[in-house]
Amino acid sequence: MPFDPTSLSAVLVSLCRDQIRQAGQRYTPGIDPNAPNLRIAALSIAIDNVACGDAARVRFQSVLDEFAEAWNRAKHHSQRPAEIEQLVDAAGASLPAMMDRLRSRDATAGDEWADRLSEIDASLMQDVAHWQAEETKLAPDDGSYSSARNTVRANLDAIGRCLRVVRDEAEYAGSPSFKLLSDPLLLIGGEWGTGKTHLLCDVTSERLAREAPTVLVLAKNFEGEVLADICARLGEATSVEDKFAELEGAGQGARGRTVFVVDGVNEGRRREWRQAISTLLSLVADHPNIGLVVTCRTPFEAVAIEKSDLEKFHRLQHYGFDDQEFDAQAAFFQYYQLPLPEVPLLDREFSRPLTLKLICQSLQSLSGKKLAKGFAGIASGQRGMTFVLESFVNRVGQPIEHEFGLQDKGCWILLKGDDQFADKRIAGFAPCMAANLRGYVLPSEADRIVAASLPSLRPAQRRQLLEAMRTNGLIEEDAIWYSTRSGQHKSRVVYRLPYQRFSDHLIARHLLKAYLDPSSPAAIKGSFAATSPLAKVFRLTDRNFGHYAEPGWAQALITEFPERVGQRLPTRQRELFFSLPREAQDLNAYFEPFIDGLFWRSPTAFTEGTRKVINQYLGASSRAWERVVDALAAVATKPNHPYHAKQLYKFLSRYPMADRDLCWSEYLRRRYASPTIHRLLTWAEKLDTVNMTRAVAAELVVLFSLVLPTVVRSDRDLATKALVLIGEQHPDVLFSHAVACLDFNDPYLPERVLAAAYGTALSLVDSKKAASFRPLLGELAQKLYLQMFAPRARHATHHTLMRDYALGIIEVAQRAGCVKLPKTSVRSLSRPFPNTPSPFTSDGTPDDAVKDAIGHAIQMDFGNYTIGRLIPNRANYDETKPDYVRVRAKIERRMFDLGYRDEQFKHVESEIGRNSWNARNEHKVDRYGKKYSWIAYFEMWGERDANRKLPDWRQGSRTADCGADPTFPKAPPDWTPPLPDLFGPPAATTEDWVAGGFTPNWHSLLVVPEINGHRGEWVLVEGFVQGADSSHDRELFAFLRGVFVAKKDVDTLRSKFLSIDYPGNQKIPEGADEHYLFAGEPSHRHNFARHLLKRNDQYRRQTAEAFDEYERDYSAGEKRSLTIKIASMSGATTGDEEASVIEFDVPTTRHVPGVRLELPSIQFGWESYHSAQNTFSGFDIPSPSLIQRLGLS
């Protein structure tokens, strides 16, 4: 029969839609299109690669487009632009042929793509080397934004962006996902509830929408001759081979290969599907235009698929909503019309779509205090898990109970068990499993359970009830393998409880109820004796590879045990480990179930015995330490928990700084080791939408502060921003910790907590909360004065950032009139800060032993440029200047005193150097040597500033290396101004339009009655307008600059302005720039526009002259001569005195006055390289005199 693509397409669509319907609750969008549906990009792209069609090609093109965008900024800085453009153009031109070759299974096409990327990389690296060499030739960084150094760094940054695009793609080209293009065999693993079925139904729906050939089958729906049955659903064919020939034909179009998808191979009949997968692999190998995607629940891959077949797949893992779990939580809670929980749900369980769905559906019927209690229960322990499971069963079971005449909650009773039955094997599913010590019931046992509870049902009705419970997800059907006496292996169908994590606790309670004798300590131990049923759960055999026989039950029992035994055991023994028989007291086997269950324990289940086990693991290995600390971090957000955040803080604060960096800071840096902290940081990005109680805020402030010692700049900045957002809700909590953490022995932590407190102060001091906030601010200012500045202050420091934040808080409080300090405080709060001791123990004499100990922690740029900024009149690279030698020796010794040792950190430093060398500033991971260098540098800056030893122009100013702006300014809401006609009559030609000089009528913009509902009048002070009319090939931009000018000068100003053909951007002067001002400081602190501040704390008007000129003065007679001597970079003379002198004449000029103006604005020019969290800058602020005159805040 000839191949009919239309009819084949119709049966493919029919089969796929039928399977999506049968997915039921596993694919909620199939039931409700508005249900939460987040795309797992990496897996969707992998499946697109299996198809190797248009979607895969679009991904390649998007990489080239991303490179092109970066290259547009970089090509002007390249030394070989033509060469690089030729390589990129060749890569783009190769795409069609490469896609064809990949489609035909030619793996060398992928290798050639990698080679092309390598060539582009090599050329870009030559540009990087060129600009790095140029940077080494430059004078010290003077902080000027017009400096050559800034230009070189901008060039390096532009080239670096191109390089990142190329390297990201090169890394991807070596990944399993990329290899699918030429070898389309994909196996997706994942634990229960991660959303594997959801993913495949979603991908299939999307492919059907664009008519891409797809076969979707749920393995549990096919048994026997599964491939023959599937093919029979696809229309008439003489054989499976013939049907695959048709699928091959369908996969030859532009939309890519036919993708054959098998979901849940572990849920089908094992033997039949093992054979079917082998056959599928052979069929796909013979048909280049068919790809295969299989999902299997972890860890059943080796059971469901032959070992030899398993090796043929490229394997990816589905982790649920990992990395976007809080987006998922927000989507699910919004869909179910629930408020976001005030406590971050940090356990990985909450990244599973099914878990989120169950929780939301369980809480949906609650309100008020019951809803808050439900949240707390879910976040605090296993009782919340049982509540979720019971809610699910009762909700889904209600129509089943009505259909079969069961009592209310009858399905839950069948699963949980009914205490009226002495024989637990018929009391319910959970008690039957507990009695038989296995995680399933046989169909015959299930029938007896139903018969015992519902004797009026006939056998056929009992089977129908069980089938209804199975199809609605109240019980799960599975297949187990067993050996017969003849040695054959056979499978049998069994039933399991749904949602294993939840159900294990239900079974565990029956196990404890049936087999635990809590009458005495001896009886409790006897309940776990080697021959007891409970001991079998914890049996260790070679077959289990060092794990307990039933790890899921073991975890549930470990979690439930302390509460079950209560006061009958001393608290030091109230941990299950100490009641196990000696052969089961294996810390390695106990580790996983113990750690995995910590989040789900009730707070009362943390005992002295628990602490003993935790301490054992903390001392076992670095890997165990990280796992334990990560688990403790997850519970640390829970108020009133025995392991709340302050406990973790206290534990970590006892470490010496260097030791803590090597364990805790390394745990923070390695994202794979610290998933809880990075979930917390992801959640922090949504903090402005979360309302929290004071108790929750108190834990979160401490936990976020523990992120601050990290060397990952972006994480440090995000934690700082989180502290500000919490502080804006609960300032007293943040302020209390700001004072308490001054004791912490790593300045990285108190520095940023003070920054957050300062940001909060600037945010709230003039807000609607000012009345209640100002007393709190006054109290903080008083404490900081006593702790950091007053005589005998315990925490006085020269650290310039810490001191600046503290001084800022005190100044804001004083200006708000909410603190009264002693009259003598003026002296204590100003240079030379007489109550602050020096942190430097060296007298400035270089110490070779110190240099050897810290190694190359201070690298060339930091030593020359950064430390060099501290020294007046120092030539670049002059390392012999006595003042520089003394300062550097003191900094080196301070780093030594802080604990830095090259020998301890060298391996970590090497790894950081390899991975972060070309990262942008705000995303950079610093070396630990750099961290210790910064601390000593900021202390030295502060000490030299206090003693007026900095270069004159740096005196009293904020260092350029000030990190994040703690006010984290936000862009205002969008506003559409009343724009005039920008382009004039469209009938004019472009040439006439340009020549005619059409000028819009700007009057509608000059005074505006309201902006976004805020009544005015609003007067335009500074503006920029840009518009384009592509249909007439016109573009216009205009600077609208407001100034104050005397009435008598208006006509002069107008005539001078109109007399110039092209005034440019500067003929009307601009206000000053502020690069290191925080956005909240204007009107609150006198560091704003310091050049305009008078001694009486009033500001001068910002004035300038427009159209003034300097003319050559021929009447002045003789000319002045200027002589310049040239020295080498080392500062030494060149030897040839005459050759080193240049002399030239400078003509005499005279100043021709212009028109005197007052400039009403100052540019806020904070640079984004400081922090990825400071995204809003480049706006104008009213000038300080205008702020004072108008009383603005």
C-alpha cells in the first residue's frame, strides 16, 4: 500500500492526544490549559535535537545572532576584525549542509562545528592578549571614567562577551544534548514526581501544534506485543518494520525526524518492555529520520532496560523545577489562588511539580489561621506531609466513595487502615504492607482488604473499585519480578501507595505501632533486635551496596522515632541510630536517610542524640560536612526550631576566618554543594512580593548574612539586597543583627550587614513609615556610635566601607532629629577618629617569612594599581618608593594575621583562576587571596584617610571599589509623556526635511500637570527624546536641558544659541556627575556634591557659563614656554638628558565671558560593573541647592 502522509499524520495526532488524556493528573494542562506550565528549557532543547529539524536549526542561528550582537560592540576593538568575521560568516554559511549531515547521522559534522568555534576562540584570545598587554603599559588607575584604562577594560569586556558566547557554545557542543543531533537516542531519568510525563506531554502538544511527526506512548498502557499493538494504533501495516518505514518517510521534512516517545518504561510490564526497547533501538538504528526518547523513573533504569541497551542512550536527568522552583511555586500558588508562603520552601521536594500540586490542592480549602497553620505544618515536618496525602486522597476519592457507596473518607480509611481489625493484613493497604514488611500488596491481598471493609460489595465490584482507585492515582500499579522453583523469572502486578515520600511515613507509623514496644529503654532496643521485623528494614547486605534494605522506610522511621518514644529514652539516646543493633549502626548507611529526613522532622524530634549524630558527620569528611550544613540551612529558616539560623551562625562564628573560608565559603562557592543556599538566593529575587512575620524575618536576616563571606560577588550582592528588602519590612530585626554581628571575625559579613542597614535607613527615613521607623534608627545610631566611635568602643575600625556605612546611619539619624549624641561626639566622628586603633601589627618593614606564607595573594594589578592609589606622588610600577614599601608590608602582614596561607588555599585558588578569569566584574568569583587583600586594603584606605595621608584628591572621598549601592534604586513606573509631532509634514522628502531643520514644538513637555496620577505642576529640568519614522526614513533625537538664567541674559543666551549651526551636546553646560554616590543619599547626607557644600552645611548654587571662550591674546607680548622632562616607567632617568627634554611655547589667552547659568540637575552615574543588582542608573537628580530650597527628600 502506498505511503499516505495525510492519513498517517491523522492517526499520529489521534494516538498522541489519547495518551495525553490518559496521563490525567500527571499533565494538568491537558485538563486545564490555564494550569501552571513552566518550560524545562534544557530538556526541551534536547528533544528538539533528537528531531534535528527547524527548531534545532533556530537554536544554532540564535547563537550566531547572539554573537553578532556582541560582535557589533566588539569589532571596532579587534585587531583582526576581517579574519573573525570571515570565520563567523563561514560558520553561518555551513549551517544548512551541517544540519543535513547531522540528520543523516554524520557525527563528524558536529566535530567540524566544534573546530570552527575553536578557531574563532583562538582569534578572540589574540585580541584579549593584545588588550591585556596594552593595560600593562598604562599609568595607575586614577578613578577617572575618561581614562585610557577604562577604555582598555571596556574593550576587554566587549571582546570577553564574544568569547563567552563562543565558549558556552563550545561547551554545549561536547554535551550529551548536542550529540543527540547525530545520534538521536535520549533517555531521561528522574525521581518520582519530577514531571517526566508532564514534560513529554507538553513537548508532544507543542510538536502537534506545528505538525511535527510524533509518536507518544505511555508504557503502562501497552502490554504483550507492545510494538505491534502501538503500530496497530497507527493504521494498517503488514509489519512493525513497514510502519517504521512510514515513520521514516514522515520524518524527512523540514520539521525534523519523527520522534518516538516512550514515557515511564519502568511502569510497563518489565520483560515485554525490555524487549520492546531493544527492538526500538534496532529499528531506529536502521532509520536515520526517526529518533527515540524514553523516560524512566530513577533508579529503575537498570531494571527496565537491558544493560547493553542502556549504554546506547545519551542520558539526561529531569530534576523537576530545580533552578526555577520559586517561579514554579509562584505559578502554582497563583493558579490555586493562594498567597506565597512567608517561609521559603527550601527542601528539594518542593521542586517536584506533583508535590507542589498536591500541596496547593490540599491548602486550597483552608483560609485564615487554618491556612497559615497549613503552611507552617508543611514547612515544619512529616505531619504536614500526612495532611497533604490525606487531603489528596479525600479530594480525589470523594466521587469514588459516592459511586461505590463508601462512607465519607472511605478511600483514606482503606489506605491508612481501620483500627477495628485485629488482623492488620486486612485492616488497610498501609498496615498490610507494614505487617508483611514489603512496599506493596498483591491484588489478592487488596481484594481481601476491600472485602473486609466493604462486605456488601461483590467480587466484580471490588475489582471495579480497585481499578477506579488505580486510574485516579489513589493506588499505583507496578510490576515486580520473582524467581520460580524452576529458576525462571516471572513478573506479577502489585499495588503501591501513591507519592512514596508521603506514603512511607504512613507505613512507618504502622510499623512502629505494630512492632515497637515503648515500655522501657530495654524494650525499645529489643524492638530493633537482629531478628525483629523492624531490624529487617535496616539490614545491610552486599546486594544493597552499603545501604539499608528499605531506605525509604528507614528514612521515615528515623524521622518518626524520636517523637514516638518521647521521654521514655534519655535525650542522648533519643535518636534511632542508638537503638539499632550493632551491625546496623553503620554511619555510612545511616547518612542518606538521616540527612534526607532532617527537613521533615518535627522540631521536637531534634534531640541530644540527634546532635551527637550530626557532630559525628560534621567531623567525618568535607563532603559529609557540606551535606549536613546544607540540610541544617534548609531548617534554619523555621522560627522556634532548635536548629534555627542563629544556631548555625553561632556554630560558624566559632571558626577562625581562614578555616571557615575553606569549608563554609567553599560550600557557598560550589553551587552543586550548596543547593539550599542557592534556592534561598533564588527566592530572594522575589522577596519584594512576600510578606513575612517578624519571627521569620529574624531567621532569614541571620541566614542571608551568612552568605556574605562568599567570594562570589553576585551572590554577595543578592544577599545584601535581600537583607535590605527584609529590613524595609522589619527594620528592628536587621538593625539588631547589624549590632550583634560586629563581633564576627570576618569583616566581609558585618560590612555588608551595615550596608544593608544603611540602605534601609535611607529607604525608610522619609517614608510613610517614618514615624515608627525613626526611633528605631535613633537607637541603632546610638549603639553604633558607642560600639564603633566612642571612647573605649569595642568595634572601632578603620575599614573604610564599614566606617562609611556607620557614619552614614548616624548622619541620617542626626538630620532626622532622632538621635542625640554627646557634644564630644563631633571629635569622635571625624578625622582622625581618635578612638580607633590601627589593625596593622607591622611597622612597615618587609618580612620575607610573611611574603612566603601568603605567596602570590597580591597579584600584579592589585599591587601596582590598587595599593598604588594609596600613595601620593607615586610613579606607576615604582615599587621602591618608601611609603609604598611600608604600606604594602603592612597590608601583607594584615593578610597574614587574618589567617591567609598560600599553602592552604593554593588548590582552591587555582580552580577559581581557571573558571573565573574572564568573568565580568559584577559576576566575578574572587580568589581568596583577593578577598584578604581587599579587607586589608579597605582598612589601610580608612587609616590613611583618617590621618590625611591619601593623595589630596582622594581625601575624604568614598573609594571607587565600594561594591553595591545598598539603596538598590528601582526604575520608576513607565510614563508616556505628551510628545509633540517629531517629524513634521510627511510629504516633504527626507533631504528637504533634513535641510529644512524641522523643530518640534516642545511646549507640551515643558510643564506637565500630572505624571502617573501624581499632581503637578511638573517642570522639565532635563530630558532626552529619540524617535524614528521608518516609513519615511527619518530619525530624530533631542537633549532638552533646563537652566536658570537671569531675565536680562535670556535674549543673549537665545541669540548665541541660535547663531550656532550645530551646538552639539555641550554648548549648554551639563551638571556635575556623581559616580560613587548612593541613590538614596541626596538630601540625606553631605557627601552629595561635596564641591558645592559650604561650611554652614548649605549648598552653593551649581553655576556655569555658556558660550564663554578663550581667545588668543596678541597684545600680551611674550609667550610663556613649557618644558617637559621624560622619565622611564621605572622612574629612572633616561641617560641622555637632552633627548629626555621637550620644550615648546604656549600662547597667552584671555577669557571672554559667556552667559552665567544655574544648572538644576546632577547626573547619577553609578556604573553597573559594581554589581549586577544595581541595574538602574544614568538618571538626573535635582541639584543640592534646589533640593534644599524646595525641601525635597
